[in-house]
Amino acid sequence: MPEAGVSRTLALAWGLAAAPQRGPKRELTLERVVEAAIAIADAEGLAAVTMQRVAQTFEFSTMALYRYVATKDELHHLMLDAAMGGAFFAVETTGDWREELGSFVRQLVVGYRRHPWTLDIQLVPDIHMMPGQIRAAEQGLRVMRELPLGPDAKLGVLSLLAAFARGQATVEREVLAGAATPPGTRALIEEAVTPAQFPQVAALVRSGVYFGDPASDAGSPGAGSAAAADPVDDADEMLEFATQVLVSGLSAILSQMPEAPDAAAPPAPDPTPPEAYEAAEAELREHIELRKRTQRRVRELEREETALVRARDRAKEFAKAYAKRSRAQG
């Protein structure tokens, strides 16, 4: 059982919730349940993920699935952590924090593109405490390890980048899902948005960029031939441009600090891939062993509690019988 104040979802995510003592536990695991739910969401969207549908994947009853996840919201949050939790990417070490930070942002957006249904899941505070999100945070903070920023500032930058990636992916999905602007709507906006009232927006309306047309200005992001009108290509270009703006802005701020990143000491070398693998494997084994010990102790305490309850009940019955005999004898 999770500690007081720890949600069941968080305990499940970290492997600290006791495994079910009944049901098809040998054939089914929480990890397989989450993987099956992700596969359904990838193919058909989040709305298709129901407890009944996931249970049917394993030819089990819906009630059997409830032994592993208590609610659909709980399942959704476990899916989000597994799909977007940093295990799917690794930022390559280049020695240039700007490149690495840009790569971190781009890979977050790629994760949302692979699993667009994650954008439909409402974020809750526990999400940021789940193991996958901690791994993702580790990636971002590792990139910033040599920057002259305090812990609060680094977390602030990390939150900004995560919010940007989610917002960028949301806009991309809406644009890709939307149809071209109807001619009537376009004509209305062109007439209503006059240069006198909206000089800046009107210029974009007249050029067609406001409606998603390719930019004609060669110096603008997304400029090019008609082929550049491909929404996917345009999204990639805008993502690259926006990422450069974010990273350049952070670089400009850091350049005003006493110790600019360029003047800082060279970053400490990362462990080699074999060393990183061995460390991760050792940490995983330690975590699994801790979970097993915790679950064994929980079961021991449950048995002790059951024995104490039975002893209490027997003592209670004995006391009642003793009192009854005493009244009868008196």
C-alpha cells in the first residue's frame, strides 16, 4: 500500500503499489495494460481507450482489468507518462548547450507528434512526479548543468520549454486537422481587417500568410515555393525558428551575467554508453528489489493485522461470555 498522502497512480507508476493477489496476474501486468492502451490510442485516439476495450485485448473481463487500474483517468495518466516520459529519446552530447537544448525541445515535440492523444489528457500535479517525467526532466537539466543559473531558474527554463513544446504540438495538430479557409470566410476577413485599423495583421491577411499560405518573402520563416505549403514541412520550419528564438533569448540573458556560458569551464564529460547502461541497469535492479521488499513487507503487515483483528474479536467474545456468566451467577 502507498504511504499516506501518496496517490495510487503515483505509487503504481513507481512500482510501489502491491500487485493484485487475485486474477490473471501471471498473464497480465500493469506494463502490458498500459502498452495495450497506448496502442489503441495511437491507432484510434484517446476516446477509443475504454476499460472494456483494453480488457478485450487480453480476452479478460473488464473487472479483471480493474485489479490493475482503478479508473480510466488513472490509466490515462500512466499512458501519458509512459508515452512522453523521456525514455524514448536521449539528447546527444555535442558540447554546445544551445544545440543540445534545441534538440531537447524538438524531441519533446516529436513525442507529441507520435502520440497526439497525449494532448487530450488534462495535466495534474502528480504527472510531474512520475518516473517518465523525472527522466525527461533529467535530460533537460543535464543539458543546462554548466549554465550559470540557480536551481529555480533552471526549473523555470525547463517549464518554459515543456510548455512551448506542448503548445507547439497543439497548434500543429489543429492546423493539420483543419481544412483550408473557406473562400467566403477569407473574403470576409480581407474586407473587415483594414490597414487603417490593423496595419500589421492586414499585411499578413493580404499576403495570405494569415490563412496558412506559404510566405512570399524569402526572408520569412516558411518562405519558398508552393511545395513549402505542405503543413508538415511548414510546421518543421516554424518549430526550428521558434526553437532558435527561445535558445537565442536564453543565450542573450546569460551573456549579461557575470559568467557567460561561453566563458564557463568545459562541461564535465558524460559517462560512456556502456557506463551509462551499467548504471541504469544497476539502478533498475535496486528499484525492483526495493519494490519486492516493500510488497513482501506489506503482505506481512496485512497478515499480522488480520491475526490481530481475529485475536481482538476472540477476546471480545470471551469478555462478553464472561460478563454474561457473571451476571447469571450474581
